[in-house]
Amino acid sequence: MSALATAPSLVTAGPSIAPAATTVGNPAINIGIFALFVVVTLAIVIRASRNNRSAAEYYAGGRAFTGRQNGIAIAGDYLSAASFLGIAGAIAINGYDGFLYSIGFLVAWLVALLLVAELLRNVGKYTMADVLSFRLRQRPVRIAAAISTLVVSFFYLLAQMAGAGGLVALLLGIEGAVGQRLVIVVVGILMIFYVIFGGMKGTTWVQIIKAVLLIIGAAIMTVWVLGKFGLNLSTLLGDATTASQDAGGKDLLQPGLQYKNPVDFISLSMALVLGTAGLPHVLMRFYTVPTSREARRSVVWAIWLIGIFYLFTLVLGFGAADLVGAKEIKNAPGGVNSAAPLLAFELGGEILLGIISAVAFATILAVVAGLTITASASLSHDIYNTVVKKGAATPEEEVKVARIAALVLGAIAIVGGIFALGQNIAFLVALAFAVAASANLPTILYSLFWKRFNTRGALWSIYGGLVSAITLIVFSPVVSGKAIDKVTGKSPSMLQGVDFHWFPLDNPGIISIPLGFLLGYIGTVTSREYNAAKYAEMEVRSLTGHGAETATHH
């Protein structure tokens, strides 16, 4: 029996034409568990915020976290609503194609570990722009890096806010767009509070707690689902595929359900694998540890935790496909993103649903807080201090501006989240990855490894990658022009009833990523600027860490 069918009805007795209730579980229990999570995490944030006076405390948590703690926090930052809600839903509906998100997100960490983590920690101070501007002209490069950071953070925030709206609407039985929009406003306000008061230290502790809860919760559900199929993964996959075909769906084990065009699949893969090493909120986490050795350790911890979790998503996705069914998932208030909560209700009733959903909610809050602190740090440290004040701002002034920026960014995220309601959030995050891989990654790699690289090359690769990625997204089927889904009666595109797309692919990575690298190369070779001494200093520092420790506290 489906989760929705067993849900207690909130529709009052009346004519038989009343719509079926789409509430799952008991709203009172759900609200109670939610409130408990929020109160506990807010208490942690307030406790951690006592020493948030200096910039190093606010941006980098005083660099007081060990590699293990930071690794768990990175997993908490990275395992977003897209990983839990979005990927489980994508696998439940599209099977093999949905699992490609899990593989891409995991493989991406090897790129981050091998090419970026330690070198970045040695060269930078608080933000990605510290690395990019180290041997280039400060003002133009910092402005470009800050703009790129804000755009990537905005796309990522959209996904989290959309996930929050759908999830809470499902749990509290909130029908219609107005209720879901209210939910997004509440999430936004909570997130702003976390960042303004907790800074990086408070945010990190919330991420650590959330990562532990999320992995334990997913592990319990995974074992529970496998238990229903004799602890046999093969039986689960076979039964889920049969259930999908019986319901008029396709074979979930066959590729091509979501990406019928192989080029679209390659484009998505490029964005996922190369995007992580260019995500500002992930890169910023490397500054919260005291040494580059701890930065390396934190990535190793993160890879293990993230890898185990993504194996769980395979079982959760196929479990939802079999035990809940694609039709019920698509018709729920959160759409595709409701697969994991509906599965939790099917397995363990109201209590498990409340716990799993509260963990998902904590996931969204922690990731959103991490993104907001990154974007606000970029505005205050890179734009306000370096560009506006020409490096003369005091740490106290910087932190004050960062808090104001968090307030503004929170308001923008709320508005954007309202527009993104109903989209698959794994898919929205893939767009953020495409922008990060196109605009940030070429510049980071060129800065760290190419002697000849200069300011013009950096500006061309950042702006070129950014503009090309965003332009292709705007004119892609993601925004307009997709065919109407027979089950939901709506187009999966963001804008309904219009079609102005001319770019055929869902993800722009296959065009915009090589273009970012190419523009960085052309910009560099057409400019004579070259600072050999500064590159030598950067190379020594990035490889040995010499000078990095003193630089972090000046």
C-alpha cells in the first residue's frame, strides 16, 4: 500500500469530490521533532558565537578544527538536500540515470583531493579570491572571483530552498503554493540567524551534527529496506524494476530514462566531476584547519563518509520506487524530492518519517548556512575590505559588513527559492556545479600550476565561463520548453507555458567548461604581464606551506 494512501486525511467530511490528502504522517509529531532539532542547533550556534569577534573566528572558526572534525563538517556541507532528497528521488523515477548523480558527486572529490585541497589551504586566507589574486592584480581579480562566488552560491541556495519548501509542505500538509512559499521564508529567516550569530564555528558544529544524523538515518533506512528483500540488493533492483514496469513505467536498470541524448549525459558528468573543486563553500572549509596536513586528512574523511552515503542512496532510491511507487512520489507536494520521506513513512510510520524529515530539514539549514557565510565573506573580505577600503578595514568592520551581507543574501535566496519550487534539487545543484567548473576551476588550476598565467587570463576565464554557463542555462530546456509530464500535468521546466530555448542540452558543462579553460589561455598569451618572483613565492608556499601559517594571522 502506498504511503500516501495510508496517510491520515486532513480533509474534513463532505462531498466525495474532496481532493485526496497529501499529508504524510502526523503534522503535530512532525512539527514537534522539527522544533526539537531547531532548538538544539540554535543553542549550539549561540554557544559557539561567544568568541566571534575577529575575522579569523567568524570566517574560519579560529582554524581550531581537526582534520576529522572538518572532514565530517565537509560531508555535512556537501551532503545537501540534493544528495538526500534529490538523488533518492532521481533514482526512484529514473533508476540508472539518477544514480549517475551519486557517482559524479563522489568522483569529484578525487579531483578536489589531488589537485586543490592542500595547495589552496597553504596559499589562501579566507576565500577563493585570496588564491586567485595572490600573484595577479588584486582589485579586478577579487571583484571577478566575488561575483563568481555569489552566482554559484545563489544557484546552490535555490536548490536548498526549493527542497525545504517541498519537504515541509509534505510533512505539515500544506496545500498550494502560498503555504510552501511561507515555509521558504521561515527557512530563510532561520538560516540568516545561524550565519549572523554563529559564524563559521557555529555553522561547522551544526554541519558535524547534521552529517552524523544524516548518515545514521540513511544507514537505518538502507538496512530496513534491504531487510524487506532478504538483504539481497539484486532482489531489490529486480523487484523495483518490475514494479515500475507494471505501473506503466520503464526499466529502471536501463540507461536513457532521463538522458536520452548521450551528449547531455556527458555534459552533466563533466559538470559534476569538475564542479566540486570550484565550489566556493567547499573550498572555504579548508581554511578552518590549522595545517595543510589536516586539510588533506579532512578530505580523506569526507570521501569515506560521502562514498558510504551515496551507496545508501542507491538502496533508498530503488526502495522508494518499489515500496512507494513513481506515481505517488510525483504527485506529492514536494514532487520527486519527496521519495525519501515517503519511503521513511512506508517503513517506520510517523516517528521514522518525523526523524528522517527533521534530519533532511537540518541538512538544508546547515548547507544554506555554509553557502551564506561563504557568499557574505566574499562580499566583506574581497569587495568591502580589498576593493572599497583598499585593505584598511579592521577585522571588526569586516565581520559587521559580512553580517549585513548575510541578511541581504538571505532575502535574495528566499525570493529565488520561491521561483524554484517543484524543481528536482539534484538537478538544480548540477547547474551550480556547471557554473563552478566553468568559471572557478580553470582559474584555480591555472593560478596554482601555470607560471605564465596573468590577470587578463584570470578575468577572461572567470567572466567567460560564468557568462557562457548562465546564458546556456537560461536558453536551455531547464528554463522553458520541456514537454508536459503526463502524471503531474505540468512541464518540468521552470517557466510554464513559454518556450524560448535554443540550446538543446539540460546542462551547459560540455560547452562552458572547455570555453573557460580556452579563454583563460587566450587571455594569458595575449597579455605581457608576468610576475616570476610572485609565482615562485606562491609555488613554494603552496607546496611546503612555508609562510602560510604566519599569513593566516596577519
